[in-house]
Amino acid sequence: MASPDKKAFLLRIDPQLWAELERLAASELRSVNAEIEFLLREALAARGITPKPARKQRPQ
């Protein structure tokens, strides 16, 4: 089930790259989605960028 506080988007990806992501995710005991998010955060950190934590929205 998708987290309501996360942005969903379509990603077209090469099947061979997807297979490698699946292999890597399995070895790290993560889903492919979690692995992609981890890799993106790691790439940002390597560039000195730290995303701010998501703000929780107030109930309406």
C-alpha cells in the first residue's frame, strides 16, 4: 500500500536496469521502490544535498 505522504510517479526504465535493481533490492532486503529511493538519497548526499524531512499535514 502506498504511503499517502509520498509522491507517486511513472518511471520508464530499461528492463536490464530493472533486473539489476531487483537483484540489488533483494540482496538488501528492500523493495525495488525502497531501493530506488535509497539510491536517489545516496546520490543527493554525494552532491551535498540533504532533502528536508516531509512535513506532516494537519488534519482538516
